[in-house]
Amino acid sequence: MESVEKQQRVSSAKESRLSEKKKDMLSGYLYVAPFFIIFGIIGLYPAVFSIVLAFQDWNGLGEMDFVGLRNFTVVLQDPLFWKSLYNTVIIGLMGTAPQLIVGLILAYFLNMAAVRFTNFFRVTIFMPYITSMVAVALVFGVFFSSNETALANYVIGWFGIDPVSWKTSEWGAKFAISLMVFWRWVGYNTIIYLAGLQSIPKHLYEAATIDGANKVQQFMHITIPLLKPFILLTVFMATVGALQLFAEPTVFLGSSAFTRDEAMTVVMYLYRDAFNLGSFGTASATAILLLIIIVGAAALNTWLTSGAGRRKKGA
């Protein structure tokens, strides 16, 4: 009789422990459930729907009509798509490559102990990143106005260059938008590099100085190798951001953003197809093509950046 009661107590204890575990698991799932619900609604569902839509003919209101790969064929045979891809790459190179180099140089000088008012300069450099795009557009719209008296035309007039119609010329629009991208994001990359520089132990520079290494040698053989994770991060983010460029050219060009092709990017081409022409199928096909391009470009940039570090280390 006692053994039976003992077995019952043991089994009831096990059941209580199992119920406690189930309660803990349930509470854990409830804590993380809001994130997965929101992600499913605004993240996963639109992505899956876009993939499905890439194989449909749909104007946003009527019934969908399955067309297979026709949307991809239409996009790839459209000269404007290739023109927008060309614009995206050129503006990306002109706007992002200089900001990474200048950001690294600025971070290096801001990290020097001899520089005074470093906090002021850090805040000043980071200000463009948090500035409203509307304010940025107003400033650059005035600076790069097509009028002969605009500040940009006044500056280039010092060198004997004729006034440029910045918003309608092929390279004028690209240069103005690239400068806007550079101005807005150089401070962001500077702060990231500055955080990386502050994580490098000071005794490495002291030992290099004792060994006779100058500042350039310390920068090339200590700073750059130890900043590699931060450089990879900024290169990856800059590549993705450049290929998704939309806000800067749209705000700068204004009403002519989707009617002219001098500075139309791939995302602007996608937006034009979906919301101006009502062709959501080709817009979704463009989005998938852009995703493939972004993954390939980011992987190539990461491989080249990390490969350069490996070759240097091996040498």
C-alpha cells in the first residue's frame, strides 16, 4: 500500500514538473510571438506575395492572370531598365566609394589625441545623417539650381565652365545626387570607423613607434587590418544602400523624377511600373532581379574586401 502511494506521489511530482516546463515554454512563446506576428504581416507575407506576383499580370484591382516568365522577359528587354541599372551603379560608385574613404580618414583624425573639440566635430559630422530629407532637398535644390546665379554654377564659373542644368543633364544630375548621398552618409560611416579605432589597443601603436614605424606604416599595418570587420560592414551596407537608392534622387528631381531617365534608379523604375503604370507584375519581377543583383554585388564586394586582407596577411 505504501509503495503504491509512493509511486503516485512520484508520478504527480513528475506531472507538476512537466506542467511547469510547459508553462515556461508557453510564456516564452508568448513573449516572442508579437515579433513573429508583426514580421509575418509586414515582412514575410509581402515578400512571398511579391514572388507570386512576379509571375502574374495584375493592375492592383482586377483578377490576376498567370503569365509565367513573361514579366521577367519584358523587364530584361526594356532599355529603360538597363539605363536605370547603369544609373544606379554609377551614382552608387560616385556616392559611396568616396564616403567610405573620406569617412575612414576623418575617423582617424578624430581619434587622434592632439585634435581638440572632438565631441563637437563628431556631432557636426553626424548631423547630416539625422537631417530631414525635405531639408536636404531644399538645400541641394537651391545649391544645384539650373539658374546661372545658382551657387554650384557660380563656383564652376570660376574655372571657366558654362552653367549646368543640374536636374536635366546626364552627368549633372548624377553628380548632384552623388554629392547628396556622400554628404548624408559620410558621417554615419565615420562614426562606425571611429568606434572601431577606439577598440584598437593603444599599446600596439606604442610598440610600433618604438620599433621605428611612422604614422603611415602604423595606419597600413595596424589600423587597416584591425578595422577589417568594420570595413566589411560598411562596404556591405553601402553596397546594399547604393543599389536601393530611391529617396535622394526622387526628392531632388521632384515631379520629373519618374518622367526622365538621366538619374532614374532601379527602385524608381520599379516604383514607376507599380504606381504610375499599374503594372505590379513587372514591378515585382524587377524587385526579384534587384534582389539577385544586390546579393551578388554584396557577396562580390565582401569577397574582394576580405580577399585583399588575406593576400596582404599572406604576403
